[in-house]
Amino acid sequence: MTLQFCIGHNGNIDATVLQHSIRRRSSIDVDVHILPEHEVVLSRAHAKNQPAAFTRFLSSYDWKYKGFTIFMDPDMLCLCDAKEIAELFDPQYVVQVVKHPHGSWSSFMIFNNEKCKDVYTLETVNTLSGSTLHEFTNLRDNDIGSLPREYNYVVGENDQAEQAKIVHFTN
């Protein structure tokens, strides 16, 4: 089985560096797809200014709702084997995220693609508000799994850098 990754697009070299860091450390086959800004046309006017904020929720759509997909913001760096990330997948959840003290972050998500078939469609992503999508209020609490914090170590906010598996340079 090939592990599926989607990386947001920000127009910088970040996504290419992240893609390289995933492939370089992986002991299993990976297919890393950088989501181009133009790939999915979103009908909402404000999505045209920040398409990656919305297209990330179409990662399952991008993989035809098969298997599971890891989405990562492009300003991240992978310091672990992709096999380790694959072992985090729990099929009971629609999505798994790192739940930080101030809330969940949509910058690193594991999607159960089959369960996303009715949740994250072109229509719903085009219709739901950005806050609904990013705060996961369109899901029930028991549809959202929790991942260890070291898989979204936010530089400058977390204090245990030596345990980081995925480093996020968001600030």
C-alpha cells in the first residue's frame, strides 16, 4: 500500500522542501501530491484569496475517497518515518488532528477518506464557512480523533522541540 499525502500550496518553495523531507525519511512507498491553487475551483469569492484554506478539506476528494490521506500545511518539516504516521491512522474517525490547548489545528490532518465521502464534498467545502471547516463544527466530537502533539510541533509555542516529529513554522 502507498501512503497518500496532500500538501497545501503557498506559492513558495516550502511545499517542495516538505515533500522532500517526507520522501527522504520514509521506509514505505509514499505518493505526495502538492495541491495546486487552481486544481479545484471554489465558487466562494473569499476562497479565491486563500484557496489552500479550503482545498485542504478536499484531500479525500483528491484521492477519490479511497484509503486514508495525510494533509500537511506547506510550512512544515517531517522529521519522522512516514510509516510512523501511517500507524497513527484509526479507522473509527472521520479526521484526526493534533488538539492544542487553544483548539484543534487543521494544518496536519489524517482523513479517513471513505468516511469523508459525504462530509467533505465539493459542494460542502464550497458552502460551509471557513470557521466551520477549520473548527470541525460540521462533525460530531466522536468523529474527531486526537493525535500526539509532536506531530504538529509549533515553533515558538511548544516547549519540547526535541520530541517533534513534524515541525510547523507557522509563525
